[in-house]
Amino acid sequence: MSIWVLRGLRDGVVTTRWPARPDDYADTWRGPARPVPAALSSDAAAALSSDPAAALSSDPAAALSSDAAAALSSDPAAALSSDAAAALSSDPAAALSSDPGTDSDTLEALCPTGAITVERGGNVRVDQGRCILCGHCVAERPDVFAWSQGATGPGAAALTRDQLIVPELPETDEAVEAARARLRERTAALRRSVHMRHVDAGSDGSEEWEIQALLGPVYDIHRLGVFFTASPRHADVLLVTGAGARGMTVPLRTTYDGMPDPKIVIAVGTDAISGGLLSQSDMTTGGIAATVPVDIWLAGSPPSPFGIINALLVAVGKLARDTNPSAPARLTTGPRGGRRSR
């Protein structure tokens, strides 16, 4: 008997209701690594200086991974490195605000793809478009790095490449808003029916498994009016995976040129964004942006099916956020009607 039948008999509902309703699994999905200090608010930093265990255990996802937070609340010395634990026990505020530039080479060496950079002022940045989720930085330095959480919401799909660098670079908000306005104008003709074409440009196969899951009973992407097509002539959205193999440069560009306007390109996964572990290889272009223009950058190695659906809804303007920043993302429907004429 199929596992989905058993799950349906047990839970009553097999298919997720997201984005019409929240889904706990989507909210707890582990994303690329990020620096811990950038995630701490001023209130959290003040609380940390008075009671580090209580401050971090109140919201572990805001600073550390769940395992690291649990270990820290019970035994800070075991959770952190010896130097960090000593500094935390003596002066917790100074331990996190101290200049990490003193071991910048050590921090940068933790990432096999060069996603970590330490600026001269000591600010640590992580390029999530290069993060392959190996977890080495989080395991070695939980006082500096943690996992990001959640695969949904407009902020989970980047509209500019610089938006994947955390903490965000200066003037990112303006660039993102300009990109969003251009995308909204281009996709105004898309209605309820959206067709996708997928191209593998040198993938390791992990992203393909997640894309294939979209057609299963759990995610059932057809319920949102999104369908796969074999012909670029019928496609509105181009999903591209892989590091940009040079042998796929011409086929990828031919597929893109064969799509009618307006068209959207989504770089699915770290390999498609930056080339991942093969970014320096002569056999790749270090991502797909060298071949086709990218509209949506979806980090992850691989990104979750929820993340792919989220990127699609953001791309075609179906996913909106209320004026309240804390409000959950909601699904909006366009005017009634069929596909645009070709």
C-alpha cells in the first residue's frame, strides 16, 4: 500500500494547504547558514548580557540551531569552543560583539565554497547563494553561525543577487523594490494558469528530486494552477538547476529564446546561483546568470518543494504580504480569465 494512502488514512488530509493555510513543516525548514550577531536585535543583545541562557532559550531559532541552543542552555562550555565559552562566562556581551577579524582566516576557511567573508571592521557576512548546507560552519562555530529557518514568504525568494548576502548590503531595499516593480510590470499578463519548463544545466540531481515532489499528492502544484510543459513555446517560467555546465549553455539559451514574453527565470538551488562546489571549474560558468537573465534567486542545496512553490508565487505576483510586516504571507488571485494569447 502506498505511503501516501497510509498518511491520508492517518491524518485525513494528504495535500498541504499552504499558502492558503500555514504549514508547520514549511516554517521549520532549515535553510542556508547565516551569522548569529546579525540576527540578534538590540533587546536580545541586552537580554543576552544579563542572562545568556534565558535569552537564547526563549527563541533558539533567532540565534542558534535547536541543538546548539539546547546545549547552550544546559552547558555553555560544551556548546561553544573553549575560547568562546570562557569569554561568554566572563563577559557575554563582549563575547558576541568582539571583533571576529582576529580569526577571519579561520572563519573563512570553514566554508568549502567561500561563502563566508570577514570585513575589515569585523563584520561577518554569509553569501547564502554559495552555501551548500554542509553545516561545517555551524558545527564548528555555533557562537558565530546558525541555520536560517523557514522556506516561505516573499523574503525567502531573492529578487536580486545581493539580497542573498546576509547581513544585507547597503541599499539592498531600494534595489529589491525596483526589481519587484519591474517584475510586477512584466508579469501583469499572467493569469491563473502558469506553465513551467525545467532545464537541467549540470545538476547533481538533488534539486530534481524536490521538483519531482511538486507533482506528488503532498504538494500537488496543480491545485495552484501551475503546470509543467515540455515545450518552451508554451512556458511562462523557466526553472533552471545545475552549475551551468558549458555543454548546456547553447540548449539553455535556445530554450530561453524560444519562450514567449513575458517570461521568468528562476535559478533553483546554490549550484544554479553560484556554481556551488564547481564554481571554479572550467567546465561550468559558475551559475546560470552568465547564460540567461535571472529574475528569482532561490538558495538552498537543494531548496525545499515549499521554497520552489514560494518562488513561483512570488515570481508571478500571486504571493503578497499584508502591510503589517509580521503578518503571514497570503495567496492572492488575479482577475478571472485564461492564459494570454500567443
